[in-house]
Amino acid sequence: MVRQVITPQTEEQRYNGLIGAYDNEFKKWETRVKAIIKRFRDERTTTSGQTGARFNILWSNVQILVPAVFARLPQPDVSRRHKDNDPVGRVASLLLERALEYEISQYSDYRNALGACVQDRFLGGRGMAWVRYEPHIQPMDSPATDDGYQITEDAENEGAEESQSSEYLDMECSPVDYVAWADFGHEVARTWDEVTVVWRRVYMGRAALIERFGEELGASIPLDTKPPEMKKTDGSASHQAVVYEIWDKTANKAVWLSKSMNKVLDERTPGIDDSLPELEGFWPCPKPLFATTTNDTLIPVPDFSMYQDQARSLDILAQRIDGLIKALKVRGVYDAATPELGRLFTEGDNNTLIPVSNWAAFAEKSGLKGAVDLVDIKPIAEALNIAYQAMGQIKNDIYEITHISDIVRGSTDPNETLGAQQLKSQFASMPLKQMQSDVSLFAQTLLQIKAQIICSQYDDATIVKISGAGQLQPVDQQLVPRALQLLRDRPMRNFRIEIAADSLVQMDEQKERQERNEFLGAVSGYLKEALPAASQSPALVPMLVEMLKFAVAAYKVGKTMEGIIDQAVEQLKQQAANPPPPQPDPAVVKAQMDAEAQAQQSQMDAQLEQQRMAMESQLRGRELQMEAQLEQHRNELEAQREAQARQYELQIEQQKALSDAAQANADRQMQEILARLDRITRIEVAEISAKTTLEAAQISAANAGSSEE
């Protein structure tokens, strides 16, 4: 007998075998998903049967179902599992809830990943996301940067002790990475509970490889592929290396594998290695968001497969309708002996007549009826109507299969009452509630993983900062250190804290408002009944407050008020433990109060009389003082008036003297001017007389000379 020797498998062989078995098992499904995505994108080919009109019911249904189950970003809801009096647990829940709210509102990765997973669920039948811890360590002399590589660990820990003094923790976050349906894999099993190994493909460039695995190993990893979204581009797109990030629950470790090198690049143990958190479910990913599955295989069945025959019939009808519409046009023949009829449908317009030669012969042949014959389009129109009716019936069949109700599509009867519409919205869309529940559970698991990473990996200062602990009530701020200690103690196993995702559907947007109104109504009604009982029986006050706290703890909106109620409960308990001394007899108290009141009244009367006399004395003194001040003021005004009058008279005299001097000066100047003018006039008269005498002499001389001649 020959004994068979079994050679133990290496890690590379084991993981390559798991990946190969998965690829063989899911090959047919991946081919189907690719075809569905092409159909969704309406990518047509030129082969026979693929051209012509289409009715893309797949796109229409997905566009309806995605917002029906994921209309808004889910909000975390962290609370104690038991609604007992536990201030530390309440503050710890509040800190963790605020930290999660900061993470999902500050960064867009959670929203984007969840939306992409929901779309994958309605196209391929499976959506997946991956949560990782990302610390940003920066040198002391350099600003913060973001590497952006999507892999569980982005930095080497080698040499961390040497550089610890020159580095600091700039920020911490727990991003949620979307994992494409083709990049995720798991051990082949019948149900998800049997799976022990999951992995994802991560595409990394040379710089990312060196950053992650070191200079020597990162430079030797071959760039063996392109991401699927880059394969349709030209050759200029750079290749990348495919690294398999494998999480093995049985071996309790995470492994990074390169199939091209057939080598394990790195392996680490979660919890022991500070870069990987120790999670309750071990995996950094939730159960995939499946469509239809059975208990014998994890290969999902896409929703489109359930109505692909009806969709094909819709395409056939769309092609038929397109052909009938093209055939639905006026066609016919006319008598060639009358060529003018050819212009009837090309040139004829409203109130336009076309002349016809030889009208008599044309009229004998029954005129237009005898010369023109048109193709009957009534059978075509009837066939078109039948095709539309068949299309409507097939669409109704598809809506029955996919459970898309008229409420989701927004088509309701306007004559219906509000109650009838609400009833339809509750029961007509019941099949969709399972889809909404699956998406809600998927989002909840992602939040739980993020919460575990926050509690196990984040520094206390980071949690305090992102949770806004400084804005809490003073009574809650004192409990923050103990609450942080509680969060470190395995929050998912602590029975006092639970994590859940809020509703994802758009129909619940008024939920918080309704809860607040219900909360105020319940508290107001309780106080209306409890206050009279408390005033009549003070011993019942602690019990009544405990009942109020019990009711408030059931409302999410009452979380911020629980601290104040807890403080009031403790004060009431202390008052109950140290009751006040017994009250004296009311009659004695009344007599004492009357005597004290009478004494106080007499004392007040005396004080009022003293105050009245003092005020009268003060008023008399003020009157005398005011009269003296008025007299002094009057004398001062009289003196000022007399001084001003004297000054005014002096100014008038000065002005008069100046005026007289100016007048005398003006008279003197006028006399001088007149004298000057008189002299000038005499000189000019003398000159004129002399000139006249000279001219007369010259004339006489000239006359004398002419007489002598």
C-alpha cells in the first residue's frame, strides 16, 4: 500500500486557491452583471438585433428604487441598551453619537460609498464598502497633507520610535471606501455565516506601493493591470499594481498579497498592530448588500434577471411601435394624365387652389376621387394602438414583479382622501420595506465599525474635539473623563451602549418633528397631573421624578435633558434623606407674623415721618439757596447790560469820529481834484488860444504873400 504524502500549503497557495475558486464560481454572475450594466447605460452595438428603438425599463426602475430606499444620509443613534439611571453611559453615548455625526457630515466618503453600494445592489445584486483607520502623521516643521490612497494602512511604522519626537498626530479619520462589485471577493460558501475569509482588490501606483511597502519591495511589485474604468481609455493611461487585501478570521490576521509575484507582501494582526483595530466582527466590512439569494449559494440574482423577458418584450414592442410610427404617413398614387395632382400635397396650402388642365375630362373621371387613391392608414393606427396597450400591460407586469407601487411613482387619485393615500403608502409599498431594511442594516453595520474604530484608535483629545464635549451641560462635562474610559471598554460588548442607523427613506423626514411634538405633549400632560400630586404629598416627588425620567429616556430628543433631570433626582433624594424640621402650629405662626408685621409697620411709620421732615428741611434750604442764586444772577445780568451799553456808546463815538475824519479827507481830496482839473483846463485853453493865434498869423502871412504876387 502506497502512503500518500500531503504537502502542506503555503500561505500564497492557500489564498490563491481561495481567489481562484471564487473567480470560477462567480464568473457567470460577473458576465451577467456586465451585460446588465451595459443595458442600464444603454450601450448599443451594431450587431443584428441590437439596433433600433428601446424601452430602457431597467434605468427607469433603478432611478425609482434607489431614492425609494436611500433618499437621505442616515444619522447615527447611540443610546444605552437599558434605560436606567446611568449618567456616565448616557454621556458616553452622546459623545460617540456626536463623533459619528461629525465623521459622516464632515467627509463625503460615507454618503458616496453608501449611494454607490445601493446602486450596485439594484444593478448587479451586491454592494460592498470597506472601513479603514487613517491617521495623518506630520513632521513638526511641515504642513498637513492628505495622501488619498485607499488601503487599510497608508504609512510604515518602521522607524516610528526614532522619529516620534519630530512628528505629531495631525488628524484622525475612519474613511468608508466604496468597493466595486468586481473588486470584492470571499470564501466560497453557502451562507454568509460560513465565510471566514474576505478580500478586496486595491489598485496602487508606484508611489503608493513605495509609500506602503517600502522602497525595496514597493519598487519590485509589477504594475500588472489597469482598473476596469481605465481599460476603455487609450494606451497613455498608466498601469497599476493589483494588491489583494485579505482578512482571514480563522488565522486572525490581515494579509496583503500580489498574485503576479505570488508573494505575501505584508501581514498584520488586528489589535496587536496599532494600525489595525480589533473589531467585534473581525472584518472591516459589513455583510454585502445582497439582492436575491438562496440558502445554498451566495451568488446573488440581479433584480433585472427577474423581468428580463418582459424587458425584452418591451424592446420588441418599442421597435414595432417605431416602425409603425414611421409607416404612419400619407402615401398614395395619382393619374399620370393629370400631373398637376403631384403638387397637391407639396404645394397645397390653406385656401390654395391648383389649376388642372382639361377640367371637363378631369370632371368626367369623378374628379379628385377618381384620379387619387391613398393608402389606408387605419390598420396601421389600430396596430399602433394595440402595441401601446401591450406595452402598458407588460409594464404593469414588471411593476408587479419589482413591487414598484403607484405611491412610489407618485401617481395617485386626486379624489382620494388623505387617510386613503396614507393607507396606500403604508401597505402598497410593503415589499419595498424589506429593501429599505436591508439598506438600513448595511448602513448601521458601517456605523458600528466606524464607532469601534473611533473608540479603539482615536485619541481622547480627538474624540473630545469632534464630539463638541465643551458644549455639553456643565453637569455632563464633569462626566466626560469617565465616559471616555467607558468607550475604551469594548463598546459593542458593553450592554449600556448600542449603535443603530436612523431611517433612510424620505417619507420619515418629519420623524424628528413628530417626536419632539409627542415628547412635549407627553411631558406637558404628565406634569399637569404630577404637580398637583407633588404639592399635596411631597413624599411622592422622588417617585414622580423617576417616572418622568423613565418616560423621557424613551425619546431620542430627550437625551440632552436627561442630565438635568438626573441632577434634579439626586437633589430630591438628598432632600428626602435629610427632611426639614417639622412645621410649627399655623395659629402661632400667624400670631407671630401679625406681631412682627405690626412692629414693622410702626417702625416704618416712624421712618417715614423722619424722612418727611428731613425732606421738608432739605426743600426749604434748597428754596433759599435758589432765591440767593437768582438774585446774584439778576445783579450780574444788570451789570453786564450796563457795561455793554457803555461799550456800545463808545463804539458809536469812535465810528462817528472815524466817519468825520473820512468825510474831511474826502472833501480835501475833492478840492484837490477840482483844482487840478482847473489847472489842466486853463493850460489846455491857453494852448488852444496860442495855436489859434499861430494859425491865424500863418494864414495872414500866406494871404499877404499871395497879394504881393
